[in-house]
Amino acid sequence: LDPVAAQTYVYPAQLVRRDYQYQAVRRALYTNSLVCLPTGLGKTLIAAVVMYNFYRWFPEGKVVFLAPTRPLVDQQKAACSNICGIPTEDTCTMMGSTKKDESGTRRTFWRTKRVFFCTPQTMENDINSSVCPANEVVCVVIDEAHRAKGNHSYVGCI
């Protein structure tokens, strides 16, 4: 934890401030939260702002955005980048097709990157095979959280 950065949080000033989004961000920064809003009302903005602040507060921590499909992973990565501007050199998209071996890409990404956009199956497999340093994960955002039940990979990640 960076004690100086953790004294404040950042909310993008260039965006129209909707009070319900601002309040959801404030709550999600300090407690586990489930944000349930209709399409188009800013769930991605809330997620991006929360992720950015955890990125600032925990310089050694990992921040993860999980989405159930590759198109959603790609869409959320682009949206989060546009909203808060987390440096692209610190971000990574990982799917099951991303190489995983002893000196492989996924192991290297988990060691060197800080913000991850991936499917829950990818993260669950990486946790189970000790590729993902789960103890370093400080924030997890779950898109379509209603799927997190039973044997779904979301459950295995959390």
C-alpha cells in the first residue's frame, strides 16, 4: 500500500458527474460491492475508476477485470483505458489461448504486469496451476456477476 496515494481517490473530472455513479465508486473503494444497473448507466465507468484507484494505492498489487467472453474482455479493456488511462505497458489481456509454460507468456505477464483483463476460466486455471500469484491480487471486478454460482469459474477465482 502506498500510504500517500491511499489518502485520496481520483474521480475523472472530464466526465459528467452522475451522483449515483460517484456514490457507487466511493462505496466500492472501501467495501466489497455489487453494482447492479441497467445497460448504459455506467457500470464500466464505476469499475474503471475503482480499478484505477487500486492501481494507484497498491503499486505492487494486481488488479483484475473478469468478463465471461473474449469480446467482452476486449470491450472492457478498451473502455477502461479510455476512461482512466491506466498505462498500457502495465495492462494485459489474457485468454486460454495465451501461451502458458514454465518460461511462458502468462507466467511472465503475471510477474510483470499489474492490470489484467481476462476470462474467469483463464484466471481460475492460472490460480490452480500456481501461475497467478493470487496473494498479490488487490482488486477483482466481475462483469456479469449473476453467473457466479455453482461450479462457474467466477466462483473458483474468488
